[in-house]
Amino acid sequence: MSDILSVSVGLGARSYDVLVGAGALRAAQPQLSALFPRGRAILVTDRTVAGLHLETVSNWLEGAGLRADPVVLEPGETTKSWDGLQHLVDTLLDRNIERSEAVIALGGGVIGDLTGFAASITKRGVDFVQIPTTLLAQVDSSVGGKTGINTAHGKNFVGTFHQPRLVIADADLLATLPPRERRAGYAEIVKAALIGDRPLFDRLEAAGADVLDGPALSEAVAAAIAFKAGIVAEDEREAGARALLNLGHTFGHAFEAEAPKDKIRHGEAVAAGLALAFAFSAHRGLCPAQDVERVRAHLRAAGLPDGPMALAHSDWDAERLIDRMRDDKKNRDGRIALVLARGIGDAFIDRDTDDTDLTRFLETQLK
């Protein structure tokens, strides 16, 4: 219990805790009874995660005096769709969920985003609990209340802000995570440091690849979550400062949209986007060149791409990437908005990007 790190997301009456570390599930048991007054817990997961963790989590719920009522969906982004949303909402209604009950999301970002969205609209809103099973979801998508589905227009273009009641980031659930997925999730920890926590980046840099295992990882997860929690408390609905959390994502989402299906991971695309955001900042005369090299060197040390040509797919076209970036949700008045940096730990939102200059810059990076 003493090894569990607790981070509070301060949103007044809707504040909640994020419990981080090995054994966080056990530590969370006392908080469950009020969330599941009927003695059952509807638990949404996918087939892959169910095979790995459903028995463990069901036994954990039983230890808290609750009966698990699982809903097992197909894995993958195709489930995070209009059809997937309708199926899940209908399933919750078929099981006669009441507004006093919470739903548990057990899985990665797809399950968390879909379940949170379904919870936000079912009977005009029920509570939900996040139990993320990937490092990416523990650090990023499970915290902050962004929910949604993908459409033909892009990822997460339909959704709501609906905060969870509790997030349980148990490091034991990461034991089955493949090394590639662990590295991809780490990109979001680096991102937090690069936005506004230079001392955290210094610690990550000093630890190198060792940070991906053991207590050091839980401490890094908690630090990144605490950083994000502060921004979410200040700007819950992304009207201002919260857009900083998209550092690397405008480039990264374009790579994801242009790459063949399942060729690259989200965290890998973000890592390449982080490198590009710093390189473009230096190109604009905003960021020291040595900071760009430090970022790229650390990404390489962690086994992550340090630019677009280091991704598993490297057949890119600058104009097509720019077209994808024009669809970004942060854009205003048809102008591409980027999160850039004056240095490590000093990111800012730039709405004065010149498309021609950006295109030429990208062309130099795609060789």
C-alpha cells in the first residue's frame, strides 16, 4: 500500500484519484462500494485483454464484494466506431444499468475512449472507472476525461468530456505488455517532460532505457500524470493550455493516418512528431539546436523513432501530410496550429505557421 502513488485530478466536485504502482488494484478496493451499489460491476474489455486480465480483475472485484458482469468486445480501432458505440450502449441498456452505477473500462485507449463515451451518453450519463492495461493508456488516455470514437473524418472527431470517478494504473497489469507497446507508451511520458517539466526530462535522460522497468517506471508514470492533471484542472475542455498536451500529435496523427493499418503505433508516431516539433522550432529560430539533439538522442536511447524516417513505414509525401494536418481539431480559421518549443520544458501553441514553410521543412525531413 505504501508503494502506491496517488495523484489527484482537481476538478472540484468531480475531482478523482489516479492510483499508480504495483498493487494499485488492491489499494483501490475500499473506494469501490459507493460506485457499484447493486453489487455488480459491468466491466467492458476486449477479447485480447480478457484472456490476459479478466480473471484477475474479476477476482479482485469479488474480494471487494462485487460480481463482475463482463462485456467482451473485439480488439482494435474498428471497435471504436459508430457501430461499436451503438452496440455497447445497447448492451448497457440490455443489462438495465442504472444511473447510480459505474462502468469499468478494462483495456487500452480504444476501450477507455469507447467506454467513457458510452457512459457519458447512456441514460444521460453514468459514472465510469478506468483500469488501463497499457502504458500509453495509463499515462495519457485514461486521465483527463476525453472520450470518443473515430469517424471517416479522423480519430476522435466525435466524443465528449466525461471524467472518470477513479483511475487505477496498476503496474502489474503491464507485465504482459510487449516491449514495443511499452516503448510506445513511454513516448507520452517524454512528451509531458518536454512540454513543461525540464527536471523530469533530466531524470529520464539520466535513467535511459532503465526507466522502462520497475519502480522507476511507476514514478515516471506518476510524474507525467501529475503534470497532465495540473493542466486538466486549469483547462478541462481544451480552450487554452490543455492544447499543449498535443505536442508531437499534429505530426503524429498525420503519420498514423497516412501509414498502412497497424504498421506504426500511436506512441511511435508521437515520438517522431516530438522530434519534428523540436526540429521545426529550431528551423524557426525558436529552440536551441542542442535541445533538438538531446530530444532525438533520448528517443533513440528508449528505442523510439527520432523522426519520420525511423518509423516502420517511411514512404511519406509532404503535401499529403500537410493535408492531414489541416484536419487537426486545434486549427482555427483554416490555419494549422502547432505546439512548438522554445526549449526542453518550454512548449507553446503557435497559430502563425506558414504552410509553405512547413511543407518545405517536411520535405527536408523526409529524405
